[in-house]
Amino acid sequence: MLLLTSIRNRYRAINRDGNLVDVLLSEKRNRAAAEAFSQSARTVTDRVPERVTSDGHDAYPGAIKAALGEEVRHRSNRYLNTQLEQDHHRVKQRVRSMLGFKHFANAAVTISGIELVHQIKKNQFDISAFCVPPARTP
């Protein structure tokens, strides 16, 4: 199972275990962006998911069928997306206090940093290569 959602132009996918699969920041929220994201998330995972749950955005059904195939079952239910929406909390919290972004490049850098910190907190990013042996990670 794969959960997809987007906040304005930010797409995220997590698997059923809650691990981040992929993130894409797009300048537009349309079918082309949703299809590019679905294809990108597909290349990261080792197999095609049997079910995809998304929010109610109109671009998802066609994009999922085009990128993942006709056999993938697509569900659009905001209550099944609760786990993914909780992951959005950190980004929403940071962006709301800044009153948005003026430039797309600034949004890309800030959101990628927030996502990286979130992955480190959830032990989904290996930081051992960045630490010297006597150092400890918090």
C-alpha cells in the first residue's frame, strides 16, 4: 500500500510502515506533476503497490493509472490518509509561521531540509557516515 498526498505543490508518498518513499516539490499542481511524482515514487520502491490511497485531488486517478498501471487499486479517502497528514504537520507548522515562500528555490531548499530532519528523527536516514567514531548522535 502506498499513501500519496499533496499540500499545494508538494507531493509525498509513504509506505504502509510509515517510511518515506519519495517527495516532490512542483511548481504546478496538475496531472503532469502527479504523474511525474507517481513514476518517481515507483522507481524508488522495489515493486508496484497493489493499493494506493490518496487525498481527493482530481489529478491522481489518471496519473496513478498512467504511471503504475491499470491493476493498481486507487482509493481516495482522507481518513485513510491520517498517517500521512501527520507527517505534513512539521512542514505546515514551519511554513505557516513564515507566511509562505516568495521564490520556488527557497521553498525547495527549506522543505528538503525539513524532510531530511524528519527522516533522521524517524531513523530512515543513516547518518553514521557523517559522524566520527567517538561522536554520538543525539
